[in-house]
Amino acid sequence: MIKGANVAVPASAVRVELGWQSGQGVPDADASALLLAGAKVRSDDDFVFYNQAVHPSGAVRYEGKQQGHTVVDALSVNLGQVEPQIETIVLAASADGGTFGQFHGLYIRVIDTANGAEVARFDSSGATTETAFVLGELYRRQGAWKFRAVGQGYDSGLAGLATDFGISVDEAPAPPAPPPPFASVQPGQQQSYAPPTQPFIPAPVPNLPHTPPPMPPTPAFPSNQQQPYAPPPFTPAPQPYAPPQPSNSPAQPYAPPPGQAFNPNQPHAAGFPPQQQPPMAPPPVDLAKVSLTKEAPSVSLTKHGATGGVMRVNLNWTSMAATGRLFGKLRGKNIDLDLCCFFELVNGAIGSVRALDRRFGALYEPPFIHLDQDDRTGASITGENLSVNLDDTQFIRRILVFASIYDGASDFRNVHATVTLNTVNSAPIEMTLDGCTDNSRDAVLFALENVNGEFVVRREGAFVRPPAGQPGGGVVEIARLYNWDFGFQAGRGK
């Protein structure tokens, strides 16, 4: 399609893909959608993006990224579920850490969800300093849906684009205080952390209270102890009677405003109607997103606002040398990448959550960590997820999250992984894992540590090779490097 062209969309549900070629110096980008009634959104709820992934109607969802030679960020749109007031769905892209002049092969395409057929595709070119783009739009005409190629750029980023369509944006939240320093651990070096002496306890950990102890009763005053002084009740002095004064105008009974029902149980001062409190404005949309990099490897979850609820650690991966389908394929073979963790609780109990060992953990009892599935291909949109119960972090000392190649690739040199930490009431935290130069089949992603009651996440991004003569011993090497002092039994297979 050329800019300005339109085409009919006969499908009832579509997948919208924003794509571009990855490479050195190419920034990241994020897809978003704005649902318009007329030329504006009805409220901030009509904005769907990485921090607000599902529209209240369920019609539009942000699906997230698939990494590879071509990076794809996707939205799903159920056109039959879009509310009647919505006339247009604006499909936009925003650059993260650069401009669209640095992108190559930027495109948007619409795919019929039912059969995978491409309905429309628009290749955008000629960008320079733009930091946001409206690439296309889905719109209604006489009860049917169409797609139009737009290609309109913005120099004001996602915030400027969203504001133009009526979104109230909180673009610059207060930065969190810097976390305490950590000593970085490199493969081959021993960490200075002293491991606990208590062996692994696989059973539920005892002595971890879940309810606070009852408050002691308030002591009564002893009968022989003098009671504190209490003044006598106040009695006003009698006032002389004064008859009421006649009025020239009859008393008017209170009448509620038009359209408001009168409540006889509602007190009214001196016959005046109650004061109406102005409605509270909803908080502005938060566009913040945190990336853990080598230059900025740590962030405090506590100071970041993640003080409770469930934190979801998501792992998605792709092949950097894939042919055909880019997602989860390497030379025609599925890649099986496992998301795992070691944990240590405050009472010294240690253990692991690993699909290979059939240990999926538990969310509401020790270890307060749960693995949702064993995705053997990477083709699941949701990937693999570790959930951590942040309501019980006082029982957790540290967690080490890592990934292991089980099948489908010889090492991490041709695998690109993305890890996202999604927490309640705070922006997502992302990190990417690539750049492996050896035959490592295991990679340490990040560490979570309880530092004086503050939960801190630190990027590791370290590839770990198995010891010489010990194929498949990368997990044992991770335990040695990070001082988890327990033995492993050989995996029983999947």
C-alpha cells in the first residue's frame, strides 16, 4: 500500500504487527492503539500500550514483542467486540531511545486471525527525527471496517502523540532513589556471599507466620489505684426566654436540585442544600518503562512502587538464525528454553524451581514462587512465567533467575531472549539477553535480593559454560558461582 490508500478488512478479528529490522544502533519501538469516538478518546482507558495492555471492552490487546532479525511488536483487535461509539482505532509506534530515522524496514501489517492471511501492509520510509508515528488506522464505514495507511510522524514522542488525541500523560515521574551498590559476579569468579549451612528443605518451611500475633489486652486499672481525674459534665447556664420574631416572608422548605431525589435521612444545615464534592480526576497515564542495562543494572522494586501483589517474570525468545517462522525456530527445529530459579528463604532453606526437575513451586506458601508452564518451543505468546508473591518478600532472602537450553540449539549464540518483570502499580522492567560468543547453554538473567527489607533486582546477563568434562553441568556451575551449596540429581527428562 502507498500512503493514504485504504483497503477493506473483511475479517472479524485481526492481528496488527509493527515490524523493523534489528541491528547495531537500531533503537527499540513500541506499538500502541488509541480508540477514538470522533477525533478524540473518551477517556484514558481508550489508550492501549505496554503499561495498559487490555482495553476495558477486551476488544484491543497489546501482545508484546517477538525478537529476531525482524523485531515484531503486536496488537490483537477483535473488530466484532469494538464498542459502537468507537469509529477509529489509531495504530501508532513510538521509538525508545532514538528516532525513526535510525530504523530500517519499518512496516505495519494487518493479518486475519482466523486463517493467517495478510489483509494489508504498509512499508513506511523517509523518516528523520520523528520519535512517534501513526502508521495506520482501522475505521468504520457504513458498518464495515477498513484499514488506511497514514504515515504521520511526531517529534514529541509517545507523550505528544497521545496528548493530541486527548490522553492525559504523566511523562516524567520522580526518579527512584539509587539502590545500594552490589559487587558484580563474573563467570569464573567466586562470589563473596557466605552460603547458609542448613541443607535444602524441600518440605514447606516451618515457622513462617502468615498472620500477625494478637494484640495484648488493655490492662484494667487496679481497684486500689486512684482513678485519673475526669471533669464533671458541662451544664450551660439557663438563658432568658426570647420569643421568636415574626418574618415577612414564609419559610421555604428545602427542595433538592432538579433531577436529584430528596433523602429525608440526609441532614441539611440551616435548610441549605448539601455541598457537592467535585469528582476526582483520574491519575494521568504513566508512560514510564525501565530497562536494565550494563550501564544501569539495578533498580529497587520497593522504591519503584512494587510493594505487593504478584510480580510476573516473563521470558520470550527467538532464533537469530531462523528461517521461515522467526519465532522459536532454528534451522527447522524447535528451541526449548527453560526459565528457572534458585531461591533462599530467610530461615536458610534453599531450593530450585525448574521444569526439568518437575518442581513448579507454590505462590502462597514457601517458596512463594511459581512456574506456570514448560513452553517447549518459544512459540507461546505468553512465553514462560515465574510468579513471585511480593506480599511475602519478608520471608525471601534472595532469588537467582536463569535460563537453560534444553533442546533445539547448541548454545546461546543464535538465541535472543527478552525478560520482562511486570509488577502491580509500577512500570514494567525489561532486559534483553544476547551477545553470547561461546558454547554456553545456560545464562544467568538477574538476581532479586532482600536488602534490609528492600527488594532489589540486579541484572546479571552472564553466560555460563559447563565445567570441562561435565556436559550439561552449567546449572551446577551456576550454583557454584553464586554460592548455592547443594547437590543436584540428574534431570529425568521431559
